[in-house]
Amino acid sequence: MCRTSNGLILGLALVALGGCAPPEPVDLVLHNGKIVTVDDAFSIQQAVAVSGGRIIEVGGNDLVSRYDATRTIDLEGKTVLPGFNDTHIHIAGSPIREIDLTETFSIVELQQQVRAKAEQLGEGEWVTGYGWSEDAFAELRKPTRADLDEAAPRNPVTLTRAGAHSAVVNSLAFELAGITKDTPDPEGGILEKNERGELNGIIRERQGIVGQLVPRATLEQTRPSFIQNLRDLLELGITSLTQAGVSTRGYEEWEVVYAEHGEELPRANVQIRWGGPERMDAFGKKTGDGDERLRVGAVKVFVDGGFTGPSAYTIDSYRSEPGFRGSLALPEEELRTTIQQAHEMGWQMGFHAIGDAAIQLTVDYFVEALEASPRENHRHYLNHFTVRPPSEVMELMGEHNILITQQPNFTYTLEGRYVEYLEEEHAAYNNPLRSPMDHDVFVALSSDILPIGPMVGIYAAVTRKGESGTVYAPGERLTMEEAVRGYTRNGAYITFEEDIKGTLEPGKLADMIVLSDDLLTIDPERILDIVIEKTIVGGRVVFER
């Protein structure tokens, strides 16, 4: 309503004469805040107006009087960012037999959890779990077969390490799988043995040789926890995610869940594990198919393992295992053929490559495919890029627009693995950020669930600190502006969605988060204390602390 010193009547007359327009109705206005747009200039505004799920204007606090909002939120000076976009994550539902080990801090505690679950399920039932880490245990060692035998001698047990590149199993599980100390290592994996040549219970990379015996839970049984695990991401400020690999059939479950609950969940981009040309053709979808809530992502292939196995494929030997360089997850010629086929079929490729030898090989084959069949806007990328490869490899990546989804949080949480397995220089330059960017390589940031919270990744990106406080290759640090771009705008580019999300600009999806503290000015040592106060997806407040 137009008002003057003469009051409302004159205001009404002016409206009738077209002297001013009434406030435009909108769904939401946030004002009196620090709106970090992450646009080209990284400009800061005070208010943002939303209608129909999209941003219609950002600007000063006068937006409050210019728009008639269904809901107005006074930010009281709080900082607003585009929602975090985690470009490499693993989300799934949990069966009743599963134990959450992510907050387990000793082998004694792990044994207690296994014992309790075995009693709950009954004798003979499989006990499974995920998320243990020897670096978090008071005993500072891996759990063993003997530890699990003591806790559950009458139940087969398999517990996957955080990162999913190894597992520990008990004697009954080995017996049911027909595995003895004389069983040869599975291709691409290792059955660890103790100093007496006996199986210690650890299986690197190929834990499926035991896991395949676990009865599969139905989708109906795991769906409720799957939906809840997706909802939990909103509390972390994640408004978009890339699921790092499901089968073509597995994608159907995502379609079911998003058809029923999509508006309650983060937006999802789902990588599809390569199944060969015939299966991919039968799938009938390709990168980019879908809508703003759920899309098909890149095709996924494991080139090597990881350091939680460990079996990442490296140029130099492991520090702790002279002569051991990890291994490829598939033969070189099969990798080469897969890359050629996926590229020619029009898929974007997002391949897992952790060791520098795996990175070099994958880049060589990517370049070979691109030169044989050029595609200007392919946006092929590497997941992880943990061990920094030679400079010429990064130069090739920059020249051929081969991107990276990096996990800076690994520098923090996997510090112990790098120190144990990598020579000093490789350990220092773990998960490099600045050096690939200096070679014109595009880098987006993500978590790979170690841990999921973006604040850990941002903290590690700007400090390069491990959990011990040690700083690794300080020259690899990002500025806070770069880290924020990496977790927002750059993620949208990886999935070909930079025109619809990743920044707070008119026309973009209204996906944004309100922070408890100002990420741009806070002491870096306090970043891990920041929490999300509100998460907004499509203009709807879907989480409020």
C-alpha cells in the first residue's frame, strides 16, 4: 500500500492512478541478514524474496515493504548460504541386523554392541555393522576375528569399516563362506593374516565374498530408515546430493521414494554403476534424465580401492608394506574398454580413483576416449583424487576439462591412514586442492560419509589440519570463499545444474541455509562448532533447529 503524510486515502488514490503498485505477493522473504549469494562477484545482500520455489529478488531490507510475503523471517543478522551440495555421498536404509558403529570408540564397546545384537536376533542369525575405525578406538588397532568370536561365537558377524573398503568377520562367517588360511586372496582383494599365518578376520576390498551370504532385507524393511537418513541430511544443510553409485535396478527404489517423499528430502543426483552396454541400454536413461528433485547422474566405476582397505593403487610402495602398491579393481584393458564404451554412449563418467597410479591410468584413458571421439561439454570427473599425481597428469586434466569431486574431510578423519601407508611427501599432499586448481582443474567438494557434515570438509579445506592438529601441505589450503563455492556452486556445475541452483540469484531454486555463525568471519578453529539453524528447499523450510 502507498502511504503519504496525508494518509491512507491519498495512498489509495495514487494506486488507482497508477502512481505506485501494491506489494507483490510472494511465499517467503528473509531479511535483516547477511545473504551470501555466491554469484560471480561473491556479493553480500540483506534480503531475499521467494515465490513458486524460486528466488525472485535479492537486495536490501526494503524487499520487506515491496513484497507481501506469506512468511517473513527476520534473520537477526544471521548468515545465509546456498544449500550445501555434497557431490559424493552414500545413503542407504539399514536392516534390523545392522549396527551403527560410527560413534564407537573402543573395541570393548564394539564387542558389547555385537553381543547385544546377537542376543536380540537369536543364535545363528547374521550380525552386520558399518562405520568402525581403528583410528577412533582407544586400543588404536583394528578389531580381529578373535574379538568378534568372543562377542558372538554362535552368530556369523561381518562389520564394515568406515569408508567401506574393508571389513572384519568372525570365524563362523569364514566357515560359512568356506574360507580358510589356505584360500587364495580374491582378485583385487586381500585376506589379512597374522604373524602365524592365520586369518586375522580383515578382508580388504572383497568383503563381499562373505557379505554375499547375509540374507537380504526387503526394500519395505529398509525404506523407512532410508527416508530418515535422507531427511537427516537437511539438518547438516545439505539440500542436494550425489549418491555415489547404485545399480540400474537400485535406481528404481530412489524413484519410488522420491515420487512419494521428494518434497521432504534433499534433491538427488544418482550415479549409476556400469553394467556393460547392454544393461545400460536396457536401463533406458542417461546422465541428466529426471527432474529438479531426482536425476540420473554419471556412470560409476571403481578403478582401485581406498586407504581404509588399504588397496589404493599407487605409483610408489606403501610405507608400511614395502613392495605393496595396492591394486586395480578391474584389469587395465577392461577399464579402457569401459571408458570408451561409456563415453561413446553419451554418459558422463564419474570414476572412483584414489591412488596416483589409478588416477594417471584413468586420465590417460579418458583423454584417449576424448581425442578419439571429442565431446565439448562432457564434464567427466574423478571421485576422490587422494594421492597427488605427477604435474603432467593434472595438466592433461586441465586441458581436457576432467573435473574432480574432492573430499577435504579425509585430510582430517583419515590422517592416521595416510601417515601409516604413504611416504612423507605423499602423506603431506593428501587430497590436494590448490595444486589441481593451479593446473586449471575444476574442483567440487564433498564428504563420502567420512563424516558427512560439510563443516568438517570446510574446516579441513581452509586449515589443512588432521585430527591431531598437524597441518598438511599448507599451500594446498583454500580460501573460505573458495571452500564455500566448492560446496555449493561447483557441485551444481558437476551435475550440469549451474543454471538452476548453487547460488542465490533470481531465477534459481530457493535452496538455502541459515547458519548459527558467520562462516566468512569466524575463527577457523571454531568452524566445527557451526550448526545449521534452518534449511530451506524450494522456498519451504524443511528443517528448523
